[in-house]
Amino acid sequence: MAASNWRRLLRSATFIYFSSSVLLLGSVAFLYSYITFSPFSSVYPSSSLDSSVFGCHPDGEGSWSIGVFYGDSPLSLKPIEQGDVWRNGSAAWPVANPVVTCRSLSDIGVPSNFVADPFLFIQGENLYLFFETKNSITLQGDIGVAMSNDQGATWQQLGIVLDEEWHLSYPYVFTENNQIYMMPEGSKKGDLRLYRAVDFPLKWQLEKIIINKPLVDSFMIKHQGKYWIFGSDFSSRGARKNGELEIWFADSAFGPWKPHKKNPIYNTDKSFGARNGGGPFLYQGHLYRPGQDCGSTYGRSVRLFKVNTLTTEEYEEVKVPLGFEKPVKGINAWNGMRYHQLDVHQLPSGKWVGVMDGDRVPSGEATLRVLKGYIAYAGAVILVILLGFMLSLIKCVLPLSQCLPIVGKRSDVFQAERRLFLYYKLGSIVTHLSRIGSFFEGKISPKSWRGWFIIVALVLVLVVLTCFGTSFIYGGNGAAEPYMLKGHYSQFTILTMTYDARIWNLKMFIKHYSSCSSVREIVVVWNKGPLPEESELESLVPVRIRVEKNNSLNNRFNIDPLIMTRAVLELDDDIMMTCDDVERGFKVWRENSDRIVGFYPRLAEGNPLRYHDEKYTRNKGGYNMILTGAAFIDHEMAFNRYWSLKAKPGREIVEKLFNCEDVLLNFLYVNASASRTVQYVKPAWAIDTSMFSGVAISRNKQHYNARSECIQIFTELYGNLAGNKWSFSSRIDGWDA
């Protein structure tokens, strides 16, 4: 009997309908996630430790990291990448922010979800960076330290220096009477504590509880003969969280501490900057205080205040420009959505160095994205059920006698009354469900045009809801993040060649790629026609248009001393890929900077050699060329080879045929090296936008014949590259599958 019921269930229209819905929407979710997001692992191991075990998990508090800034004054700081600091050993050309992340700690076995609240301490030529790190196991803040002997370009993680039973953050470090002290925030403990270094920087011991108040984000400074503590007490009656500030003063760093006459100094809107946002500093005889703007989200930005009056009875400060260029790349920038702490110091050289934390997502974004995703999935489920009703594939007729059986002893009057009341309520719900089902039943028919239209429209809505839910749940924080290599990030320049008939492509190209995290500048090689107006190009990075004297494909590889990065992405203006694809290609090139690393493999094969497309290349299982229409190169190496005396006959062929400049560069690389010269990276997807503008580059038989002719000529000039064949799927991360 049970087997018969199961067979009847499996053959029912309802079961088949739900199974088909699950299969359809599941396939949509899989394909969408595969195409939209990278189908490859984003954690490419740089050590024997797996960061997924030790930390860097999505966190409701954010994904904070720390960057370094330099300037001639503390009011004109620029990120480290604009200082052109290079590190050959770490393939950082140049070094780019952030310089310390949760990965920095996870790679040495310290579980960390994020790093924040940075403070510097300078000792000779060494910089020590103290910061809060959120332990990914205990979910509690601890104090970590790192050291740099190259003014902040490279940081050696030294480990955790302070781990209490309560949350710690804001590790303000200072000297007093030749001793080094730390005054971290430990407001969960209910007091403000002072620790002394007994073996700097790794060992500290409690020196004194200096104020029995749960002060938040406090610093101490000696100014005009007295000691001052600035901090916030959000536990006091009527205090506005993130909008309250108090000042305390004493004749000694150890107290006793007295409250300022005007306390609370501020108890106002949280966007004002009342809560401290870093350590104070003196510049040109004036005292400055950083404060946090927590308006739209916690830690939205840093405000800077110049203190005009500080006495035991009066306090006055005015807001001044921070002198810091706000990030414009949004979630694709490490500090694109918020930055809440700045600490600056003057180096022995007279230059100023600052550290700032930043986050690419607002507070609670991870939780909010998951919630939105499941709401979208819930909407899809409800719509599937509704569509089933309307097609009469689902029938909601619930007989009360079967759904609500009455059992129990009738003598139990109290229990019987409770059951009867419960059954009455449940019966009412069942009745309403039956009525709702009956109301929608058979409302559309697949036999009519109207019915088909409604079905198709509802299915499209289902697909949209499924993709929407998948993008929020599977897509992480929604950012296209760069990939770290040997503890560093870096940047590259995009170079594209175009002319006036392709303005439409160029506008879309610049708007999209300028948002990618590691792009520093876009150089447009302008071959002919009137130039576009600067206002026509929407870009988040500088765009430089390099006007050429004549229309030549050789212009693509002209030597350009103004390029400030070692890496150049040569990219045709009609190719659109995701920023994640570009970032992965950049990571692979940094590992193989002597190669052409790109996204379009080609194969020269046969006797005589002929040019073959990607489909042929894949069928043959290997490639020996990479098209430079979408490839990373070392611009100095590549351009010097291209304009060498040996390459002159090849350049003349390029001029004659107006073709094959990328083929020539591949031959020049093979001719100059005895090792591998090309590396393929598979894009998740790529679109040729020229088909929409009517200026597509020819890919007909004549085009391929011209390239085959080039290959035969270049073989005579520079040798055969057919033996330089490499197979797909050779990388352990699968990025060339």
C-alpha cells in the first residue's frame, strides 16, 4: 500500500511541477553564479596555511584593513601607491594599499577576521604598527603588532601582544618618562587601563586603572603643562552613542583625573565627529584631533579638528580639511565605503607618514546581503506555488476531518476546550487556504496567447528573483577585489588604441574598467580623428590621451616614459570583461612578469605555419600565442623589444598589412627567451561591444589569411614558435581551464 502511494505521488502533476521548478531555477542559479562570479577559488595559497581555516570570513562588522599614506605635511597625505614605492621581491610594482589585512595575520596562524584602529610608534628607523584584530574564533578584539624597517612598505607580523578576557581595541601608544605605555579601549570591562611595555613591543603588563569609567576610543596627550584624556562615555545617562565626547585633565599621566568643566564637550549628532578617530598630533604649533563621522554608517569617514582653545574651563575646536582624497571606486576599493581612524607621525627625514583603516562595505552589509538573498528566494518559492495554482497543477483542498483529527479523553474538559479552540483556529486557517487556492485555480491556460504571455512573464520574474538571491548570497560583498601576492597588492595601467569612429566603445570601456580595483591610469592611444571632449569620458581614474602622428598599429607599443606602473594591460576598446577576470589576470602576470599573460589563446600550426582561432586551439589542446588585444605585459621589456633594430623588418610588415602587431610581439618574446613566454587566463565571460557600434574588427577569411602570411614571414625572420606550445589546465588554481 505504501509503495503504491509513493508511485502515485511520483507520477502526480504536483510532484512533476515542483521537481521541474527546482531543476529549472537551480540550473539558473548555477549558471548565473558561474557566469557572473569567478568559477574559480579566490584564495590562491601563498603559504602552507589555509586562510579559510584561520580567518578572513565575512563579518557583520566589516572587512577592515590598513593602509599607509605619505605627505610633506599631515594635511596632504597620499596613499603609498602614489609614492611609487616598489618591492621587486614581492612583485609589487608599485606597492599598493592595503598593506596589512586579516590575511596578513591568518598567514602566520593568527585567526583574524579584520584589522582596524591602527596606531604607529616610531623607534629609530623602525615603525611599529599596533592595531585591533578581531579573533575569528572568539569573535573578540585583541591587540596585534607589526614592524616595518622600510617606512611602511613591508610589514612583518609579530603576533598578538595583548589578549584579555574582554574586547580590546584602539591601542593608543605613547612614551612618558622614557617608558612606553599603551592605553587600549576596554570599555566592556568598565574602566580605562594603562599598560606598560616590559619587553617592547611584545610584552605588556597592567600599570594602573586610571579612570573607573567605560571610556571609548581614548587618547592621552601632554599639552601646555597638563595631561589630557579625550574619550567618550556612551554609558552615561542621556549620552548619544558616537556623538558624545568628554575631556579629563591631570598634573600627571597617572592622575588623579578631573573632569573638564564643560563635560560633555559634545553630545550631538553622530555625524559631527565627536568620537575620536585616531591619535592627536601637533603641526606648526597647533593641536589637531581626528574624529569619526558615524552618520550614515558606523565609521563612515574621518573628520579633522584644529584645537584653538584647551584649558580646564574652556575648549574650542574648528573643523579643517583632512587633505585626503576620498576613494571613488566604492566597494571595489579597500576603503571605498568607509574609513574611521587616522594616525600620523613625522619621520626623521621630515616627511610625514600616516596609517588609516578602511572598509569596502558598510556596517552589517554581510548580514543584510544574506537577508536580501533569502527574501528573494522566498519570493521565488511563493511565486512558484502561485503559478502552480494558476495552472491547476497544485490544488489546495484540505479536508478538515483529515487535517485536524480530534483525539483524547472526552472527560478531560479543560484539555478538550483547549483542543477545540486550537482546532477552530487551525480550521479557519485551512479554510482560508482552501479558498485562496480555489480563487487562483485555473486562472491561466497554456492553450491561449494570454496564458502563454502570463506564464512567460512569471517565469522571467522567477529567473530574476533567483539571480537576485544568488548574487547576494553567493556573491559575497559584491566587490571585485584584487588578489594579494606575497603579502602585497599592486596596480597596473590600461592601454587601449582607438580613433574617432569608436567613441561609443571608448566611453563604455573607460566607465567600466576605471572602477576596477588595481587600475591606476587609462592611456588612450589616439590614432586619428577629432579628440573626444574630456567631459564625455566618465572615469574614476586619470585618463591620458596620447595623440599619435600617424594611424599605425605599431603605435600600440610605443615607448611611454609617463607610465608609472610596470604592468600594462593592453586591451582593445571593444572587449568587456569583469573586473574580477582582470584582477586574476594581473595576479597571474605578477607571478610570471617575463611573459605575455592574456585572455585570448591562439595556435600557429601546420607546414607552412597557419594562424588558428581559439576553437581550433582548444581542440588541439594547446596554444603558443596570446593576443595582445587583451594581455598583461611588462611595458619596458615589451616596448623595447618591439622597437629594437632587430624588430624593424617585422614592424614594416605590420605597416604594409595593417595587421599582426600582436603576432610580431609573440615572435619577439620567443626569440628573446629560452623559457616559456605566454600564459593563458580564462575569463568567466567576455563581450565584443564593437558588434553593437558597427565598427567590428574583421574576423573573416581574409583576416586570417593575412595573419598566416605574417606568421610565415616572421618565422623566417625570428625563428619558429611552433615548439613553444603549452597545454590548458596546467595551473593548480584552475584559472586556465
